[in-house]
Amino acid sequence: MSQAAPPLLMSPFMWAPEVWWSLFGHFIALSLMSIGGAITLVSDMHRRLVVNDHLLSNGDFTAAIALAQAAPGPNVLFVGLFGWYAGGLGGALISMLGIMIPSTTLALAVARWVSTRRHWLSVQAFQAGMMPVTVGLLLATGWVLAPPLATQPRALLLSVVVAVLVWRTKIRLIWLIAAGALLGALGLV
Amino acid sequence: MPELESAAPLDTAAARPASLTELFTAFSLLALQGFGGVLAVAQRELCDRHQWLTPREFVELLSTAQVLPGPNVCNLSLMIGDRFFGWRGALVALAGMITAPLILMLGLAWLLGEASQVQQLQGLIRGALSGIAAVAAGQIVGTVLKLSAPMRQHELGWPTALSLSALALVMMIWLRWPLVWVLLGLGGATCVFTYTVLRRRRQVASAKETS
């Protein structure tokens, strides 16, 4: 993920129904698998959108995640940015609908069901059993996004330092983002 | 087989949102404060400031929200909205969580796209974004390390839980399995295994009580 640059030729109001349908199909299919958040699906999204379908460049893909991390709000908004870079405003809206509709419907139904049965053994077994798997999937996400050692050793060092700070201290995440932006703009990472 | 149940005392929160408008505004404001993650801000706003939930209620809702597909803070907002105003509340709370940050971020993406037409700015923005990307990767790993703390008290014991996490990582990164295989295969097996462990424990506990 060496080049994290916004695309140069893209109109926000582009009309691209074929791209939109393709995005909608991918995200509606991924929605119900996003246990642990849509961010756990990043490596799968990369395979679908960048490697297989060429809807997004590698740079757009990484830039979208970087921007979504930098901006306030739920992390899932990076899906809207994928849609934005691939298909403008329409792409952004349709991608958000695709990723949200199935999981939202299921979440509401299950939440009502579980709230009356949270002392059931099977409910507790599910909650406990999924935890290690979710942690492993999140680690895989960090792995995919980390800068490559061969071409960007200093950026990788920054990632490692940030990981330790987030883990061990209560430092405001926005300061880390600001520091990363500054170091990057100065060409130091 | 019959499900085992136990009664828990319910503690209730001091306040509730007066209207759907108040719900929408509260979720918009907390989402806009959530740089690099909304959860910490959500806890502070909902429990401390508005007092719509006790910390215990918050943790219970979150534990359900986390195992369901979908972003956990979005699932959380759905459940909280649903609790106060039914399905309309659920939709309004979720809309509050997403709408304002989405508009802000698309505006930002547009500005960055426009700015990148200017040659001098291009290098700076490119650099800044790759710096931010490095930080973002580090933040995810750091957050996972934080989230893995409860695994020390995991029902299967922490060495087993840790090995399962490592196995999931290996399946995704080196074996390059599609996510659904890992979720259904490894996740399903782990849930069944946890169920048998918990059941055996309950049976031992109830055998001790009756003897």
C-alpha cells in the first residue's frame, strides 16, 4: 500500500449504474459476515474490489480507510468512501445501504430476541466463543493495512509505535492521526 | 435439552430521551466527536451526561452488539433507539450516528480530490495520507491488543483463546481463506466447543449444589 492518494479524475456526480449495482452486490453479500465490524472484512473487500473487479485502485482503497480513520464517526463510513471513489455520490449512498440494510435488520431482530434470553447457555457460548475469532480477524485487518517493510520501513515503524501507544496509553487518537499527517506531509514516513 | 436460566436484578437508568429529535441530536453529536472510534465517546455521553443507560446496561447491550454482524456502535445505537421508541427510535438513532459524519467525510474527500488537481498540494496530501494510513494500521492493531485483554478471563482459558486468534490470523493471511470459511468453520467449531465446556461446568456446579 505504498501510494495513498485520492484519484485525480473523478466527478462526485458521475452516473454509473453498473458500478453502483456491482458495489451494492458486494456490500450486501458482505454485510451479514461483518461480525466485529465492517473493518474485519477489509482483506476480503480488497480481494473483491481491487484484485478481482478493479473498481478501485490500491491507492484509493488505502486512502479511503485512512480518511475514514481520520474523520469522526463510525468506522463503517469507509465503505461509503469506497463507493465514493468508485462511483461518486451515488456509489457512496448505495454502498452504505448495501452494507447496512442486512446487518441492521438482523441486529434489530436478534437484539429483541436475545434481550429476553440473555441467560441462556447457548447465547453465552456464542458470545464467548466468537471472541477469539474476532480478535484474530481484526489482527488480519491490521496486517493487511500495515505499510510494507521492504519499501516503507519508517512508515511501518510509525505503525508499530502507534499500536503500542493505543494499547498502553490513553492518548487521544486524533493526536496520533495529526502526527501521522504531519510526518507524512513532511516526507518523513 | 432444557436451557439453564438464572434471574438477574434489573437496574434502570435515571433518564430517557424526551423525543425522537433529542435522540437524533444526541447520536449526531456523539458520532461527530468520535475521532478514531465512537465507542468511548458513546459510553461517556449516554451513561454519564444523558444518563439514558447505566454502565451495566451499556456493557450488556454492547456484548450483544459486538457478536452481531454490523458495526458495533451502529448496532448499539439501534438497540438503544429501539428500547426507548421501538423501531422508529432504532432507525432515528442509527441515522443520527451515520448522517452527519458521512456528509462531513464525503465533503472532505471531495475537497481532497479538488486539491489534488493542484500540483504543489498533491505531494503534500499524498504524503499526509500515507502517514495517516500508517497510523490507522497501528491504531487497529493497538485496539485489538486492548480488546484481547478480556481473553485472560476467557471460558476456554487464555492459551486456548489466544491460539484460536492466531489460527484465525493464519487462515486469513497465509492460507488466504475467504472470510466466511473462517467465520462459519472456526467460529462455529469454537462456539460448539465453548457450549460443551460451559454445560459441563454448569452440570458440575449443580451436582455440587444438590449433593
